[in-house]
Amino acid sequence: MVGASNRFRIRTRRPTVVVVAFAVTLTAVGIPGVAQEPETPRRGELREAFGFAIKAPGGTGWRVNPAGDDHRVGYVRMLGKRKDQHTGVAAVAVHWIPDCSDHETCLGKAVELASAAVGGVEVTRLELSAEGVSEPTCRRMEKLEDDRRSSKKPLAVRVSGLLCTHPDEPKLVLEPAYSERYRKGRSASAGFEGARDSFVDTFEFRPIAVTVASIVDVGEASGYVESAGGSLWIHGHATVYQLDLARRRVEPRFTSPSRQYPFVYKGESIWMPYGDKPQLVRLRASDGTVQATIELSVEPYTTKQGFGSLWVTPYRKASLVRVDPASGEVVAEIPVGPGSSELAIGETSVWVSEHVSSDLIRQIDPTSNSEVKSFRPCEDPVGIDRDSRHLWVACNAPGTVLKVDPETGKTIASVNVRGDPVLVVSDDSTVWVTHYDSGTVTAVDIATMKVIAQLPLGRQMRFLKVVDGSTWVTDASHGHIYELRRVADR
């Protein structure tokens, strides 16, 4: 049943089920381990995962369990004195199901996932049913497993839960499940049904304002991302990749001469720093052939284009370098502070952040190649972006995002995004923020300046790119790039 608040409450009754026997091992649905010092969830609190806000289970004794993968919200309740006997886990996992587009097909593939393989855990019985479930995109699931990862203490696991597709994106499948593990030869606790009912049968979730539209596996840690000609160009750990947006196909193009620094795609060529040298190189995008080398006075870090030029911030020294891409000549060196890493290109100005040294943001006039003004908006202003009306600043130390008047340098509004915001980019309605250490992406509504979603996606979320209504974000720790979309009515 869908309420006015777009919140789903799944009510079930004991169904008649069809039993399907399996002799295979389990993958991505494994139960997370018990945390050493888990926190106690607040009554009725909602935690976000991958496009859902999930309500904590009812009853007493539950603790938040942070173990498991990035797309899981876990709660644990000890049912006995020993951790290897009668451990109850209420876990909510969100699975990304590729190669499906409708609810029935995606649910079917989720069932296959629930019985697919991981070493040491074997699914011995799986029962599925749609009877007694109020939401038509959900299925009831009952499962028995043998956990043989420890030869000395083989365990049995009983699992009771649901599989539900996201109402806006059926590729996202939500799996709330209550499970108990116990010594093999014994049985689940007498209170299994009651504990399950307190979680699964009264389970609530609501879709949030941002959904994951696609996940693309690049194949190695993903860094800076640029868009051009219907493709994304992704700077991996050692390779530059091209992602065809129409076909969602990734192809390696050439070995990168530098680290995962920002680069520029211009005229079928890519401009990027050359290793740790004070050089900028022009590479043919199709194969990485060096077409030109420009000697600089600084070791480059960030490179962006605007006003017919390439703009290069220094990694250590105190100069903003302007390069003519047609002639390959350095046309200006503008004094800025050392460690000026991030750039924003506006309609009439170039903006530079000095978060390493002075915490200043400098406005540069591209007509005179001189500084117009500087101001200190906050401590550690790491990320900046300029849209048609405002300058947006991600302040790492206080964990805030600022909306700044570019004419005066005064802060108009601020929002606490928690944690460690690094980079920021805006579109017509939303400000997107990456959190490098926590692996989270935050979406802020521009009209209300409120956080509308925080999605834990990976390990080290970093670079962002807005393309045709989607926001793409890379994970610096592995090879995934995520496509995020805002749902209009939330």
C-alpha cells in the first residue's frame, strides 16, 4: 500500500508457498557479521541506502550493524550468550540487477541472485510466494542455508524476508530479511517468528528523491570524468577509458601518462598533466598519441577550459597558468596561493580555491588576467562550482555547502551535509556533493537548501559530471561509475 508520504508498509500473512530445492552456494545475500560495538538505532529512524530510506525494526535490543557491503543497512540482536549460536540479524540489502527493465523480470533475476554462488554457503531450500503480500512488486522469501566456512563449527541459517523492486527503477531490488544462525543440528529460536514479524511483516521503506539509474564497471579505480561527443572520458588508475552513453559500453583508449588528475577534452584531443613533470601534453583521444607538449613553470594539478584557453592550477607553486590550446603557448601566469587545486569557470570570471594554504577563493578576470577580489568563505573550501546565478562551495572541515553571491562574496545560505564534502557540482535544481572518505554522495535541493538524499555508494566517491539530466560520479577505490537521477516529485 502506498501512502500519501510515498512510504510503503509491507503487511504479510503466512502464505502457501511453492518449494524449490537448490544445491548451489549463495552470493551477495550473505548475512553480515556482528559488529563489536554497534550503536542503538533511534526509534523510527530512517537510514538511506541506494535509493531507499529504511525504517529501523521495532522492538527492543536492536543495534545498528555497520558490517557488510556498501548497499546494506544492517541491524543485529543477540538472542543468546554465544555469538555462534542464535544470532539474529535484521538486514536490508539493496541489489542492482543489470539487463532488466520491468518489475517482473527484475524480480526474477533477483531470485536467481538469491540462489547464486559464494564459497562455503549453500542454499538447501528456497520458498517463494506472492500470496499475503500487500505490495504487488514484492515477493515473500523463505530460505535455509548451510554455512560450511568453518569445518569445526558448521552453522545453519534460516532466512525469512521479502524481495521488492524500486517503484521508479525496477533494477533496484530491496531485500529486507530476518535471519538466525545456529549450530547445525539444532533449530532456530522459539522466538524466530516473533522477531521476524517485528521486522519483516511491519517493514517500512520509502523511495527517496534520488535513484541510481545505472552502474558501469570500468575495470579499475575511477578518477576524473569529462564529457564530449556523447561519451564520458574516464581517467582510471592507469588508463583513460571511453564510455559510450548510448550503448553503455566502456572501452580502454590509452595508457595514461599521469595520475587521476583532471583533464580537458577539446577537438578530439585530451589535454592532461604529464606525470609529475611541469608539462601539459596534448594526446589524441582515440589512442593516446602525443601531439604536443607544453612546458610550464609549475607542476599542473587541475586543468579546465574556458574563454578560449586552458587554465591550469599548480600542485605546489603559486601561479594560475593560462594556455592557448591553438598555439600551445603560455599566455599568462596569474599570482595565486600555493595549493590552489580547484577551478570553476563562470560566464565572466575564473574562480580558484586555495584550500591548502589560505582558505581564500579568488575571482580572476580573463580579460585582464588579473585578480578582481578574494574572500574567505569558510575553513577548507575544497570544491567550487559556478552556475548562472551562484557560486557553490564545499567546505571540508565544517562539513557544509555554501551558496555564495559571486558579486559580493557573501554567503547567502548554507546547508550541513555532514562528514567530509570534497567536490561540488550544480544543475538547474540540485547541488551534488561527493564525500571522499565516507564514500557518500549528497544531493541538495537548490530551492529549499535542504538535503534530499545521501547515498552510500562506494569507498571513495570523488569526481562528478552532469550530462543530459544525469549526474555521473566515480569511485576512486574501484572501477564503478554511477549514474544518479533525481525523481521529480520527491
